[in-house]
Amino acid sequence: MESLYLLIPFSVALVFVIALIFWRSLKGGQFDDLEGPGFRILMDDDLPHPQKPETKSPENEERPNA
């Protein structure tokens, strides 16, 4: 019976701590967009981006030694 005097306040304090953590995660935007990350995985572009051809500038061209 004496253990209930310790366990009941401890459980009430634990509930308040869990509620505080949950409230902070709500205010921090943790649960704002639940579907977005799943759609981003599906819409991921797996094709490599085409690389632009390198343009030669007059400074980079090799000159024959004359």
C-alpha cells in the first residue's frame, strides 16, 4: 500500500512530462505535413540531369608552339 503513495504521484508527473513533450512537438511543427515526405519519395527524379557541354574559351585553348 505504501508503494502507491510513490507510484501515483510519479505516474501523474510522467503524464505531465509526456504531455509537455507532445505540446512542444505540436508547437514546433513536427506534425504539420505528414503526407509530404511520402509524396516526395514517390516524385523523386531518378534520372540523372544532363550535363552541359563544356565550352572552350580562347584562354583555355592550347596553342601550337611556333
